[in-house]
Amino acid sequence: MTAAIPVAVSGFGSVGKALARRLLAGVPGFELAAIGSRDPARTSVQVERTLGRSYPVLDSRALNGSASILLECAPAGAFRSIVEPALIAGMTVVTISAAALLDNLDLETIAAHSKGRILLASGAIAGLDAIKAARLEKIESVRMITRKPPQSLARTSWMQTHNVDVDAMTDAVCVFSGTARDAARQFPANANVAAAVSLAGAGPDRTMVEIWADPAVERNTHSVFLDSDAARIEVKIANYPSPDNPATSRIAALSMLATLISLTCPLSIGT
């Protein structure tokens, strides 16, 4: 019988908790080996409360010897300190932190030299396979519009600087308009989808993005419009928010889990 592949989960927020629960429930071929945290002592208490049992909780920057695969879902500011040592150790890193990846693309070179690997899961967007295919010819333009319930944007610096009372909002407000690169820097916790679309397609400086706080929507909604020589692509997805965090889409963790399963699946579907 083939031994299960050890998996570490870095970050124990809404996505990390969902992944840990799934691995604990049983994902054929994989097992939860460790959990990473900025504060292992405090997270150990949360892990036991959430999972009903203890697991090794390590400093997120020191997971390189704990597993073969790292599921990275920590805050954007910690991305490089977690991912770089994992890649140097030859680990496969699965992440949805596309906004953080944009500012750390040299990690691809580090991964190549150490036989590590970075897999950017689709996260909260659909259609990346078609966008990747369109990139092989000429892409004329890419535009993306994100609409989120105001509460999911309440903690952003824009909302706080403008003293926006999210509970009192009655009309949609555009909180950002610009390139995907700028969106990732100004809204690092809310622009992973835009960054992923840009990396799959025309790049961060040619992918135009709007982010709206919209009290009329109940789900995190993303619409992508792409014109290319190969196809005109329109993608729209309306995601249920995570029960633990309204700023995160429930499908984000499922996307990472699907990417993990694909690593050993004998049938590959999609580009």
C-alpha cells in the first residue's frame, strides 16, 4: 500500500481551517502532517478546539522539513517568508495568494533551481484555463469587475480612510479602478482573483480592474471580459462567502483541495 503524502497547511484562518478539516476527514493519498502559524502556542489551542485533536503547530517559516506539499493560505505579508524556505527545500507549494505572488515572481527561479514547484490554484475565479490558452496568441484587452458586499471590504484601508459606514451604505461605490498590479498592492486581501487573471493572461499592467462595494450583492462576484485573436471570453462567478470570514469565498479552499488531489490523479481535466 502506497504511503500517504504528508501535507502542511500554513495559516489557520478560514481557508486553513477548511483545508485542515477536509484533510482530517480523509483525502485519499494525503495526510495532514503539520500546521504553520505566526503564533504556534495560540494556534495550537485553536487547532485542538477546531479539529477536536492536537496537531504539530510550527512557525510558518519553518515548515520545510515537515511535509512534501505546502498549502499556503497565510496573510499576504507573510507570503515570501513562508514560501521561499519551502521551495528551497524542494517542496510543492499550492497557493491562492496571487496578489502576493505578483511581487515575488523571482520565486519561480528559486523553485527551478531547487526542484520545488509553485501551483497557483484558481481560487475564487473560473476560466483560467481558457485565458491561459488565449495567451498563446494575441490578447487585445482584459477587463475585470469585482463586486463584494460592503462588509467584506470593511477592513480595507480605503474604507477606513474614507470613513465609510458599511452598514449605512445604500448605493454601490467603486473603491478602486486601475491595473491588476495596483489592485494587488492597494487591496492585497481582496485582489487575488485579479492577480490570478493577470498572471494567466495579459499580465498585471494590461489587465484593468474595478472593485466595487455593492450593498445589492450577497456574494463575492467577479466578471472577466477578454478579447483575443482566439476567442472572446466572458466569465462570471458569484461565490458564497466563507462561514468563518465574509471576505473570503468558500470555493477558495475547495480550489486548493482540487489542485492537491490533481497531483496524484491519473486523469487530468482542464489545461
